[in-house]
Amino acid sequence: MQPLSNSRRRFRSSSNVTMDSQHNAFPSKKYYFARLPIELQTQIFTECISQPFGQLMDEHQAPQVLVSVCKDWRDLAYSTSSLWSSFEVHFGTWTLNFKDPEGDAVLLSRMKLWLRRSGNHFLSVKLLYEPPMPFPRDRKLSRFPEEALALLVQHSSRWRDIELAIPSACFTPLLQSTSELHFPLLNTLILDPTHLPPPYRSEPLDACTLASNCGQLTKLHINLEAGRSLTLDDCRSILSQNPNITSCTLYVQCEGSPTPTAEKLSLPVLSELHLMVYSNRVMVESYPERALTAFLGGLDLYMLKYLHIDWLLNTNRQAWSSSHPAFISFLEPLKPTLESLRLGYVPMSEAQVMECLRAVPFLTFVELLFTFGEEPDGPAITDRLWRGLTFVGGDEVNGGYTPGTLLPLLQSMKLQCHGSGCSEKELMRFVNSRADMKSLEFRSLSASDCHAGSAYGEI
């Protein structure tokens, strides 16, 4: 019995040695990660970030969650500056985030921490604050958005993508040092202040000087309050100083020279242009239509794909008519590249709208917005437009295209009008002839065309 017992002990001992050696041959997952080059480790951490802007209020997302795994991961995350260089801050939402009246103070503290950890890496930051509306006149704005901007201004040389959606009264740190700031790395600048009553507005921001200090600006969005916004001449000045801009959205006063400049401004890579135009002047002699067409006519746009114009002025078709030929002259050179056109409340007649569509026949998306109210000059849209867009019978032989049919490549369309001049019959003929269209949205308030007025959605 003794020899057998010894044999069993020797077998168990050898088995344990074998199992231990097998366990050592397959290290833990943590060990595998630690064996990777540091560059690959940091890249893996970067890929863990699911959102382009870090959420300071969410500790369950990267990079915050990475520092809670182990000491090695915490040290690596803290030393990887790129993880902390992109974030957004939503002030005024503490009731949802922290259940604490000092929630905004916590956000500001975390912002300081992220800026310190970001080292010398370029910054992509969104500052957002929308006070509850209506905002009482006797109530003070939160001090934290302004303090956050003051903190961010100290790092202006590292700005890469910046969005400021806070009340203009919080712009004070930017106003005090506009001429001294320089943004050599700035690619995106979005100024979209929350619009509040006059007591909560700051002095006008010198957006021209601000934009002129940008070295690599490619995307610009400026939507300042009425009375403090840019003029068309300001817009030209900004664009001339940023020839590499690709996307531009501006809320502008439609005031400027009524005649085109002798020398055109070349914008070789601009692909998106969105203008929301208004005017403080109501006198007829201000000629906002001429100012707009003169501004557009002074641009050379070789790559423009998206053109959106929102006309926020109370003018009539007669005032527009004298400037319409100049607008067509602006559109015609865009024929090879323009894919999307939005005309929002531009006071055109139906014939003028169709003339615009003929000038840029390769559109895939078009949006035409007219008032829902009564139209004293007659319906803006009638069956004539639907017939112009409809492929006639037998078009299938030519691939569905009939010479003279408007917008043969159209894929999506949005149309809003009173609807009194549109019939369901012509609308359905248009829909049936465009079997390859992806969507059509038609909204009207015409009592006689209730069914046609609700004909919107996927086709």
C-alpha cells in the first residue's frame, strides 16, 4: 500500500507542476495589453472614446472610466494628453447631472482638470448654456459660462474646433482681448449665442478681427443677435482673409454695396454656403435685394455643392424682380457642382423659381419655402411647377429623362406653400413619375387640398 500511495503523491505533484506551467504560459489579458508598444496602447485608448467630444458630467464614459481600471491604466490615461483635449460643457443642467445646486461649479472644476491634463495638445471644445425661457429680467445669468470662457481664452493658441453657444453677455473675456488673440491652429469656429433681451447682451463682438486671426480656418458659423450681426461687406472681408474655408454659415444684415466689386473674390474650396439675411432698414431705397446679388456676384465659387439662402425680410416680388437676372447670372456658373439648393422665403414668382432650377439642373436636393399665409401676388407654387418636374409617358425609353424636364437627378424635395394653386392630381402624377426619388415633403394649408397638403414622407 505504501508504494501505491507514494506513486499517487508523485502523480499529483507532477500534475500540479504541469498545470502551473500551463497557467504561466497563458498570461492574463492585462499582461497582453502591457506587452504592446506604448503608441499602440494609447491608440487603443483613443479608440475607446465613442463620442468626438468628451462628456465631463458622465464618469461612465472614456476617458474617465479608464482611470478606474487599475494603476497602470490610470497612469497611461493621465499621460495621454489627446484623451483630455476634446470635450463639451453644458452649463445650467445641474438638476439632471448632479442633483446639486453647485453642479455648474463642479463642471468648471472638471474643465480646469481636463485642460491641465490636455498638456499642449490642440483643443476641441463646446461651451453650451441655454437659460430657461422666458428669462426673468430680475434674474442674474450664471457666472460659470463666462468664467469657463475666460479659462478657455488663456489657451487660445491651442484652439482647433471651438463652439460657443452661450449668451453674448458671457462673451466679455473674448471682447477684452479680441485684437490680442491669435488662433494659428483653429479649423472650426462656431459663434451661436443664446438670444436674450437687451439687458443681457454684451457690446458688439468684432467678429471680423476675430476671424482674421485664424490661420487655418475651414468652417465658420456666426449667428449673432439682430443689430449686432455682420454686414455683407463684413462677410466679404472675413472670406477674403480665409480663402481655404470649406463651410460658411452667416446671419447677416443685408446691407452693402448695390453694385458688384470690380475684382471677384476666389474661394476655390468652399463647398457649403448658408446665408440668413435680414435688414434693420425698411426704406425702399436700402435695396437689400441688390446688395445680396451684388455680394454673391462678387464670388468665384468653383466647388460649391450646397447653397442655402433664408430671406428674413418683409419684401415683395416686385422688389426682387429687378435683381433676379443678377441672381440667375450667379447661379449659372454653379451648374457643374451644385447639388443642394434651399430658397427660404425668397420673394420669387413661380416662373422665377423655375428659372433658378433650370440654371442648376443637376440638383439632387431642393427645398423651397414660402409663406403659409395668403399670397396677394398670387400663388407662389402652382401645378405648373409640378408639370415641369414630371416625367411624361414613355420616358422610360430614355432612362426616365425627357429633354426640358426640370431636375432629372432629383432625389429629395421639400416644398412649403399655401397650396391654393396645387392640385392633388398633378402632385400624384409627379410622384408616380419619380419612382427613384427617396423622399418628398409637401406642406400646405389649402383647405381645398387637404389630402395633398399631407402628402409628405418617404416615397
